[in-house]
Amino acid sequence: MKCKLLIKRVKALNMNEFVSHHDSSLQLIIEKEFPDKRCVGGKYSAEEHTITLYNRDIEIQCEGVLGSLERLEEYTLIIFTHELGHALDPNLAMLSEELSCTKNPDILYQIEVNAWNIAEELIPFIDQDLFFLIRNESLVYCTNRLLVG
């Protein structure tokens, strides 16, 4: 119950205000769906310093992982804070440069882990079982994507 009240408080605050509280130069964009065939819930662009959330893709992911949309608000908040984790990662630029030069898949994995670690700190009130389920699904996907190429 406490978690739902805190989520409603974050929603009432507005995600834009939540972003501004952490980085006033960061912009949040909400779009209907990712413009490619992949199912992408959110994306951080370092070049534009924006977070884009894709509502339909988040719904598809939520239903796929949880079997329903009952916890869509929590799911969305977790995806959102993961992307915010990328934006707030002080090592992202260095790791991205290293990834660009070496193509080492371990670096991509580290970038994702860093974002998840920061996200966890941003929403300590969230259901930890749900958080780690989504985190682990994401990291498995990341690992599988690296194995496929």
C-alpha cells in the first residue's frame, strides 16, 4: 500500500518535475511507440540529453513480463528511472567511448548495470521483487542481444 501511495506521489509530481529535480537540463519525451520493429520501452539520447518513453512498447513489455497491465504504473516508473539512470551515470560518456572503440560487449553490459543501479537508488520505495524481475529480464535481453550480435 505504501508503494502505491509513493508511486501516485511521483505521478502527481509529474515525471517532468522528477527529471528536473535530478537534472534540469534533461528533457522527457513521451511517444506512442518506438519507430522500429523492436519493442523498446525507453531510450536515453546523450547527444540530445533526452529520455523518450514509448507507451505502447511499455504496455507490451509489461503484459509480456507480468501477464497483465495491472501494475503498468509501477512498470513504467521502473523503465523511466532506468533511462534516468543512464542520464545520471557519470561514467556513461567514458564507457560509451570505450564501447565505440573496442566493441567489447562487457562494456555494454556495464552501461546497463550502471543505469539499473542508479535507478534502484532513485526509487527505493518500489516493490523490490518487481524491480529485480524487470531488471533481470532487461539484462538477460541485453546478454542475449550481445550473443546474437
